[in-house]
Amino acid sequence: MGRHKKDPTPTAEMKQRAMEWQRFRTANMLSQKLLAEVIGISRRTIQSVEAGLLVPQERTLDAFKALQMKYEAEGRSTGKRKTKTNHHDEGEF
């Protein structure tokens, strides 16, 4: 499902996927290596997808989407960490 190696120009879909993967990974403070281990592919594949140079296989896309859904269900995919509320700022003591 990859693209032909002689065509070095990323498609709009590949660029969009590259941004989506990189945004998800960095927002959740995952290294390329850790993301690769979690979804069962190589770090080099993550690097190529994030560079817009590779269309991942269907099972890789499914694994990534499943991970995104898991993080969303746990409230972790926004990139914002939960912080303790300072009750003094809210007028509570």
C-alpha cells in the first residue's frame, strides 16, 4: 500500500497524515521509538510517515487509530496535562 519509490512528491493525504501522527506523538510526549513499539512497527517507519514519505499498511493505520482512541478515552490526547487546581485562586480555602 506504499507509494512508488520513484515518485518523491508526498500527496496531500500523506502530508496530512504526517502532521496528524507527529502532533499526536508530541502532544502525548511519545518518542518515535516508543510509538513504534506500541503499534508494532519500526521507528524508521514512524520517521518515514512523519516525513510524508510513506503510506502505512492498513494494519498499521488501524493500530495507530486504536491508540488514538485509547488516549482520547483516557483524556490524554489533547496534549494538555492535568494539573492540580489551586483552590486559593478559586476563592476556596
